[in-house]
Amino acid sequence: MKRIPIVLFILLATTSLSAQQNDSIGNAMDNYDYETALALIARQQPTTVPLLFQKAKALRGLNLNSEALEVYEELLGNDSTNVRAWIEAADCQRTLAKYKQALQYYQKALELAPHNKYARIQNIRSLLAIQDYQKALVESTLLTQSDSSLIALRLQAQSLEGLNAIQNAIDCYHNIQAKYPSDYLAPAKLGALNISIRQYDEAIKATEKYRQIDSTNYTVNQQNAQAYCMKQDYPTAIKRYEYLVNQGDSTFATNYYLGVSYYATERFYKAQEYLSEALRYAPENVDLLYYLGRACSKTSWKKEGVEYLRKAVDLSTPADSVMTRLLTGLVDCYKLAHMYKEQIATVRERYEKYDKQNHRSLYTMAHIYYYGLGDKTNAERYFEAFLKTRPKTATNVDEAPSVDENGDPTLSDTNYYNAAEAWLKNLRDKKKVDEFFQSGKKTDAKTDKP
């Protein structure tokens, strides 16, 4: 028997060992033991393309997406025509919420493989993620021309929703429900969209159609129950919501609308029970507080009912600080738009209703009358009103400017009062001069001879 050359023996042994290690890596990956898989991959020399893909997959399995992306970038650096690497790198980018970068990678993959369905779908999903609904609609419509699959039709419907083309989206979901009657998402969406435009009968029709196939689906039953509630068919709504509660549904919407339905049917203790449960999720929901307060007032929790209604009133009435901030912004907008009458009216409203101690508002109105409207009479009147607010103990010596929270210089009240005083004196002096010359002209006019 011929002896096997030693080089061949070493080669066979190495190949056998490599195969065993590959089997071990494969077993670790199959069992989701990614740490072991990575340790085994690190021992392999040289690193091959299949090993790099396994390494990236293991890193993604451990949620180390940034590290996995580096591996894909390494693969692309060695071979920029590898479609799989472009797609999986794009998937990594999407996981890292880098949607624009993901779009670039998916588009590169599509340049190499224009008919790759997965890349096209993920490309559209990325467009939806960055809310570029118009492009998403174009791409999804192109996709549906050759592919009427459920996922393709859903992407088109989602694009239409994003564009607020509600009726078109409804038509699209009707098409999905007709083609794929076992899909629960289409009737759920039809329920929600029709409720949003107050087409409650249509919402009921779509959800009841699906309930004939599966009457247990949470999402569809929630939309179905809400449609009945909004239609004011409260007995049916109660029946649907009670089923959901018995199945373990404790969401805000179910408790709230069930409570409202019980309130509408004058079962106030039941209404109080479910509305109180809903309050745990939304303690500052004004509508909820209203119904809960009214329900409590008709039960033994009358004092609590008063408190709930008081809280609803407080939440509905903006705080003075909020209104002051809003009106200040409106004043600036009027100023920039040269709408001086509206600017003065808004300053006056802010001062008289929400910021009564801010007497500088009077100075501001005088300034606007003078420079904005050229109304010296009202400017004089508001300077006078501003000076009447001057504290008796105030000094007439100007103070050095301070700075606000942004570091911008601000003048003290003393500076404003002194400025108003000087300005008012100047106005009055000019007024006397004008009156003198006006009276002189009148005298001349009487004595003037042709």
C-alpha cells in the first residue's frame, strides 16, 4: 500500500477540523447560542465570507447592531456587488433608526437586483418611517402593479393614510378584505378610519364581516365596540366591551367607552367602576373627568364627583402664565407683520386679563402708537398711564442694564419710567410748539389781505 504523502495528510486533517468547527458554529447558531458562535468564529483562520455573515447574524442576535454593521461594511469593502450584504447592512441601519442611510443601502441593492422583492418592501417601509408618504405611495403603487400580495397592498394603504387620503385608504383596505378575508388588520383599519370620519355604519359593517370568521380578535372587537358606542347603540357596545373585559382587556379605550356606554344607559354605578379604572391611565383627560364626575354625582360618591368636575374645569382653563406666553408670541407676530392695531389690542388683552402687574405693557402700547401708527395723542395718553404706576419710593437714577436668562440685556423699571417721562415731556413740548404755530397761522389768515 502506498503511503499517503504527509502534506496531503495534514491537508485532510485540517479540512476535517475546519468542517467540525463549521458544524459547531452551525449548531451554536441553530440553538441561538450566539456567544459560543462568535467565540468559535474568532478562532477560524482565514475568515471567509460565509463566516462573516454568520458573525454579523450572531451580533444582531445579541442586539449588537452597530458591531454587526461594521462587519457588513467590511464585506462591502471587499465586494461592493454583494446584494445580500447591502440588504442586511440596510436592515441594520433600520434597526438603528438610521432610515435615510438604510434607504441609500436598499437603493444600492435594487440597482444591483431591481426585482428583489424584499429590498423593495424594506425600501418602502423606510420611506414610511421618515414620513415621505408621497414617494412611498409611488413605490408601493409600482409594486402592486406586479404584486398583489397582502404586504404590497398594506404598504399602499399605509402610504395613503400618511397622505391623509382617508377615503382612498378605505378603498384600499376594502380591496384587501375582499382578497384576504382572514386578514384581521384590514377590518381593524376600516373600523378605525371610518370612525375617524364618523361613518359608523361602515365601521360596523367591515368589523362584523370579519367577526363572522373570527369573533375573538381583540383589535377588531375593539373597533367594532367603539363604532357601536359612537353610533349610540349602547346596549350592543356594552355587550362587545363586556366580552373584551372578560377576555382580559383592561386598556384605557375599553374601560372608557364601556363606562360612557353605561353612563348613557343610566347605569351609573357601573359607569363609575369602569371610568375609575380608565382614570388610572389618563388622570388628566377632561372628557373622562366629565363623565366620571357626572356618574359619581348620581351615586354615593357625590363629593368625589365635584372634585372630578373641578379638576376638569381647571384643566380646560389655561393658566395665566400659559396665556401670557401665547399672547406674547402673538404680539411679536403682529409686530413682524406690521399689524399694529392688532398688536396693541393683544398687548392690552395680555395686560388687563393675564399679566396685570406688568405695567411695562402700557409703555409698549405708547411706543406702538407713536412709531407704528403715528398716533401721538394715544402715545401721550399711555405714557401718562404708565407713569401713574410708578412706585412712590422709586428713584429717578437710571440703573445699569441686567441680563435675562438668555444673556440678553434688559432695562430696569426705573429706566423705563425715566424714558417715558423724558418722552412725554418731549411730546408735550412739541405739541405746544405746534399749537403756537397753528394759532399764529390762524391769526395771519384773518388779517391777510388779497
